Amino acid sequence: MATASKTTSLDLKDFFSATEARQDRWQQLHNTAKALTQPKVAADLRSQAAQLLAELEPLESYWAYPGPELFGRLRDLLKQEDFAAFSRLTDRISRALLRGSYRHDASVWETDDENADTILPSLPAHLQTGDGPRPYFEVLVVRDGVNAEQAKRIREEIRKLRRPEDPFIYEIVLVPSFEDAALGVICNFNVQAVVIYDGFALRSGYNLPVFRSQIAQHLPVDPDSLAPEAYGTTLAKGIRGIRPELDVYLLTDRAVESLAGQLDTKNIRRVFYDVEELMELHLSVLEGVSERYDTPFFSTLKKYSRRPIGTFHALPVARGKSIFKSNWIQDMGQFYGANLFLAESSATTGGLDSLLEPTGNIKQAQEKAARCFGAQRVYFGTNGTSTSNKIVVQSLLRPGDIVLIDRNCHKSHHYGCVLAGALPVYLEAFPLHKFSMYGGVPLRTIKKALLDLKAEGKLDRVRMLDLTNCTFDGHLYNTKRVMEECLAIKPDLIFLWDEAWFSFARFSPFHRRRTGMAAADALRARYRDEAYRAEYAAFQKQAAQLGPNDPKRLDLHLLPDPDKVRIRVYATQSTHKSLSSLRQGSMIMVNDDDFESVEEPFDEAFFTHTSTSPNQQILASLDVARRQAELEGYELVMKHTGFAIRLRREVNSHPLISKYFRILTPAEMIPAELRGSGLADYGPPHSTWKEAIEALDNDEFALDPTRLTLMCGTAGFDGTQFKGLLAEKFDIQINKTSRNTILLMTNINNTRSDIAYLIKVLADIARDLEARLANSRSEEAQTFQARVKSLCEEVPDLPNFSRYHDLFRANPKSKTPEGDMRAAFYAAYDEENCEHIKLNGKEIDERLKKGPELVSANFVIPYPPGFPIMVPGQVVSPEIITFMRKLDVKEIHGYHAAAGLKVLKLEKKGAGGKPAKAKK
């Protein structure tokens, strides 16, 4: 256990890999211990073992296992030079940590080798039941002035409180200071609750130069400025900033009645008078974890599946009789198992609930999800985020409303605009021509669009800003900054953040700050703070010196009026993409001050797009994914982020792999002007974690480190070709490609073995390529270099959105570019209004030069890059045709090569001599 008087250096620079670094150290110690048992022992082996123990000691003070007794026993055995016993105990501990057996096997806690296979009452008795071991967690106890003997007695007292009926079992970790508590919360993934005893030290006894700056990032104030009596409440607020899912309890000898009324209940679950009710504290800890563990819908569905039910409704596979009694399809039942069919039902009675009108367990599951993801409300979706996006867009936008939207967002947003009859103002993201991809939309571009609409007197019609965060390729908006400056121009603007790829972000203190929900809460708190009013008053004086149309406003950090601003934020997430949900599991998150005003149209849109027969298994998996996210999401996300950073580092520093492949850095993926910090890459030796966090806080764009764009064009592979090679020869699946890259994404399913396999595959391919080129003739080498040049240098420029044709604009002379995409979309339903023109034919070139203008009849979406290069009603530009002719992809939605490009015949007259556009 750490004590406040002890000074030891603690050097753990990589937050994300704390667990792996710890396990590696134990494995090193195990190997050294084995070597010590050999007949001839090197003179320096004992000192190596002692050094490894000294390096492990600071970190081990933040974990319950192996604990001070076992760790002390190791020190004694080494000091006594009983190397055989030292090796056996080291082996037992390292294996228990690697396999996690300390969670359910009490024998691995035994200090005596001879009794290691027995379970004694004084040990952590992980009692076995018919359902297997109970889930295990750890409780961090912040309490100063406790010596080793007292700490041992406290642990024994807590163990005596255990009862056979308790659903979980836990061990405690005692730390003496504010800094140790924060570090324990960061490093120990097993911690599920924190118990704070008032009256503890501020600084750790360990030397924490790296961690001190990290801890400060998550605290509401500088702890040095605090009075000691404020340490407890400030620590609770800081813990919420690091891991908001944890339950925090405060034990104090002050007047708890008045103190409890002053506290922010979001930060502290319960206050106890510290000399009483130890059993109540124990039960409260179990209850808090039980609330997160509870899965209302999944648990009900399991009970339902065990009941003998006669099914007289529309679902023959329910109960599985049509499967298991079949002469022809029993293999389906054997493959999926009985439970899948026993849990199938289209009923909403018998304990089940309705997704369309939830009043029971689905409602409870959605409420738990709202708490988990920091939203006011959550709605489950079983048809993917494509449908979730359409629900939000259709419910919030009305015919004639103007929506600012990233032209490169998912097609569901564009179709949602068609359904709603909204008028899109397409915003251009910054292009990455070298890699055939787009990033995000610069804030300056967004502000200019809003200010232009304001100048045209159209700001009242602007309803929503619709952006993708994070993008497919990992570009993260500074959500708080974007919303703040937009609200300064239009204080009731609605924001829709498509976070399909970002559902894991809530469970990482690094990613969370860039989510829509976190930004909404932060802004709401900011504008309610009296200090903001002074900041706003100073801003008003500065802004008053600029005219309403002064271009300098584009570069000024705009601030909204706190008396007018309304926080209206929606986020959609594909839970199945990065958490443990079945495919098509999605959630809509709502954080809207004025949701009551749109609740009815939201319900109507939800009814419109949601099946009356939602898949029960998808709903159950959403419930379970939420449970896992709240209980171990932090551990899983931090681990897979660490894997990504390690993969990035290994590939880019490998002498052979990096000759042909490299993972693109933030410096390559984000223009310097949008990356004010100058951060070039993540982690040592490129940057410190302090610098990385400052970049995440302040830069206009950041790059999600878990999304790794691998340059393969330098190896002579286009993205599609390399994707096929990895799949067919090495059984490695990837998703997105570009002309010269593939996208690798780590997720909570990955292991260190996965990372090692990918590195080996890249090394093998690079080695084969190196040998082939070394033995090739000059002509072959020249052909390879030409291929690389074609892929990496002769890349077609990405086309921007041109404009809507005048027929689809209310006022063609307007300076703002909104257009009636819905009218064009439905005009194309009449084949008489359409024609097809061959992409490589002369007619297109003639039309581009002489007219009449070519106007797209539908969405045209090449994969890759996966964004619409044409939308209904858009004028087809020469740049678009050039881009399409250079495309070498097989999949282009909305375009059929045999028929040609589908365009509208705008010269055709409809009824009454009006243009075809009028036939909606």
C-alpha cells in the first residue's frame, strides 16, 4: 500500500497500455525467477529481480491482487534467496493476472505454497454457485493514516460482511491521497466504486511527474487552491470526469445532514457518517453495481424463453419447433442453438414490451442507456443507424426548412432530407486529394454559411446543422467549439451528430470530450455559470467593433447570449459497430432543452421507420451492450486504444514494413491550419500525453487514434486489391478502402495476438515484395515504380458540390446555395423526365461545353470513397465527369454503366407548359 511519506519514482507513460505493461513486467519477473532456480545463476539476476519488484511496487498499490501480503511474501523469499519458492509464487501470480483467475479462484491469493490449493475462510472466498463464479470487482478506498496492519484488518472486516446471497464479490484497494485515488481510478480497470473518507492527503508519496499533469486535466479546479475539507467533493467531481460510470461514496465526521444537501448528486451517490453503518455501505456498493448490471429487457427475455408457451401468432420459428422437428433444416437449429428460437416472439405481452410504445422493460432499458451515454433520452433502433438518422432528420426538419449538412455524410442523411422536404446547404469538407478522401467541414466554412444566410434574411428558416463525428477515416470535430460558435449566430440551432462509428467514445476520457452528448452538458453548465456572463460581456465589446458583415467575424471566437441560447443536441450511434451489440443495433441519443416541442413529430417519425416486429435479439443485445459498457467499457476501450497506438508505432518504425507501408499520422490527415497544437502523432517519441490531451481539447480537428489509415499504394496495391489480398490469403477483414489506402479499425474485440498477426502479415508481404524486386529485371522494377506513382501521385482531384439547377431553387439570384432536392428526386420517378447518357460518350462532352446543362436525376455514390458525388437536382460539372472517368472502383450506387448517367430532361414541358420540375 502506498503511504504518504514514501517517495518512489513511478514512470508509466502510456495510459492506454497500463494493464499490458503490468502483465509484461510480471512475465519478465517470472522469467527471471525461473532463471534463478538454475544451477548456475548469473550474479546480476538477483539484482534484476529486485529491480523488477521495485518497479512493480508503485503500480501494485493500486490493485487488490496480488495485494500487500503476497507482494511482501515475494520480497521476503527473494531476500532469503529461496529462489524455488520465489519462482513458484511469481509463476502463480503472473498466471492469475494473465488469465484473470484471481477473480474466482481463492487459492491464488494464498501466501503459503503448501496451502495454495485450499480455500480458507480468511481468504477472499469467491464462493462458487450453480451458476458459476460471482462477478468480481474492486472498490477503491481513499483513507489516509492507515498502516499495513490496520489495512489488513480493514480488508478482513470487509470480507466478513459478505453473504452467500450477495450477487457480486469485491476486494478493496486502500490509497492515502487525492493523487493516488485519481491514479487508481485511471489505472485499475477493476474499480467499480470509490469510497472517500474525509481527511486525506493531497499529494501522492510517489513521484508522479507524468501523471500529475494528466490528473489535472480531469479536475474542476487546481487542487493546490483547495481547502482540505473540499478535497472529497472535488475528488468526486474529478472521478466523474475520468470515469462517469463509477459510484462514489463519501464518509465524513462532519455534519452529514447539511453536507448532503449541498452536494451535486451526480458526483456522489450517498454520504455516510463514517463511524456507523458499515453494512449499509457494503450493501450500497453492491446495489450501485447491481443497477448497472441489471438488464431489464434481456433478463425478461431469458425468463420468457424458459416458460412453456403456446404460440398462436405470426412467427413459426418461435420456440423452434418448425426447425428442430424438420427433416430438412435441423442444421439451422444445431448451428444457432435452442435459445435463439426459445427467445423469439412477436408478442409484446407476457412480460415483454413494445418498442413502439414502451412502458415496461424496454422503457427501463432505454432509461439505463440514457444514463450510461450521458443523454436525457435514448431510443433503441433495430434497423441500423441509417434508419436512426432518417428518424431524427424527418422528425426535426419540415418542408422548406434549411439544413446545413456535410455533403460527404452517410446517404441516410440525404434521403432524410428528401423525406422531410428540407432544403440542404451542402458544406464542403477539407479534401485529402493524395488519399482520395475528405476530412471534416472547417468551422470557418460553417460560420460563413450561417452568416451568409443571416445576411439574406433566411436565418429563421435555418433549423439544423448535420455533421458526421467521427468520420469514417477518424476525423473528430471539436464539438463544443463548433456548437458554441454556431449558437452565437443562431441560438436555437439544432445539432445532429452522426456518431455511428463513435459509440465507444463515452468510455474513454480522451475520446469523450469530442462527443456530442459531453459537449452539450459542458455548454449547458458553462452558460449557467456567472463567470460566463463576464466573458460574454467582454466579447460583446470586442464584437461591437466589427460590422455585421465584417469578414473578421469568421476568425473571431463567437460567444452566444446566455439568456437566449438553447442546447438542442441529437446523436445517433451504431452500437453494433464498436460495442457488443448484434448487427443493426443502434441508438438515438437526445439532449434537447426543447424536446417537448418536437416530441410528437419525433414519435411519428419513429413510428414511420420502426418495424412493428423488431428483432428481440437485437434489442436484448443493446441492453447487454449497455451493461458491458458501464461495467467494463473503460477497460476495453482503453485497451483497444492502446493496441491501435502500439500498431501505429510498430508499423511506422519497422525498417522493412515502413519501406512499403505506413499508417498515416495526424499531420498527414489534418491540415496544419486546423491542427493548431502542431501535434504530429500520438505518444512517445512524437509527443507527450499532455500534448495529446491539449490537442484533443483545443485543436479544431483531431484524429481518432483507433482508426488507422494504412498507405498501401507505396507497395503497388490499390485499396480494393489489397483488401482482397488480406481477406483471401490471410483471413483479415477490413472495411473501407480508397485509391491507395485501406482503413484498419481496432475495437473491443481485438487482442494483442490480433495485432501481432497483422504486423506479421505486413512483414511477410513486405519481405516477399522486397525479394521479388531484388530479383526482378529492370523492366519489372520500372513497372512497379510506375504503378506506385500512378497510385500515389496521379490521383484525381475530388470534386466539390457544384450547385443546384435554377429550376430547383426558389430564387436563382440568391447568394445562398440551398435547393429543393425533393422536387428533383420525385421528378425522376417519371421516366419521361429522364434520359441516360453514356459516361464516355461524346454527348456528355458536348453538353458540358455547349449545354443544355446536365442535371443529375438521382444520387450517385461510388464506393470508395462512399459519398454522393451527385445528388438529385445538382448540375453535373466537368470535374465530376473527370473524376468518374478516372474511378477504378466496381461499386457505384445510382449509376449503371450499361445504361449510362441518369439525368433530368429539363427542356421537357409538363402540364400547363411548366417545366418537369413542377411534377412533384
